[in-house]
Amino acid sequence: MTLTLESFIAKLEEEIDTIPKGSLKPDTNYRDIKDWSSMHALIIIALADTDYNAVLTGNDLRSCNTVSELFNVIKSKIA
């Protein structure tokens, strides 16, 4: 699977059912998502692992604020 920012955003919106489709943008602070919780962080970690074979840590998530920063961290782990 080719990783693009657009496909990553679509996958996030699909996996986290509290995110309305089409609402995430590259500059969205994902921690500001309504009802954000540690469960969502675990979903992102699992998504990176299962879909992109990238291992994310809690530090990786804490180092990111926006969806595009998160995308870049995942992309760097699979490059």
C-alpha cells in the first residue's frame, strides 16, 4: 500500500468513528478531536503497525501535534 497523506487521513477517519468523514485536514491537531482519548492513541498505534508496518511509540505520538506531523513520523519509519 502506498502511503499518501490523503490515504492516511481517509484511513484515520475510517478507523476513528468519532471523526466525521472529510473533517480532518493536514494541519488538524489530532488531540483536539472531539472526545479524544488514550484509546484513540492506541488505534493510531495499531493502524501504523497493521497497515504500514511501522512501530509507533508513545513518545512518537507526543512529539506530534498535527495529522501531517503524525503522517511524516509514520512515513519516516517505513522509508
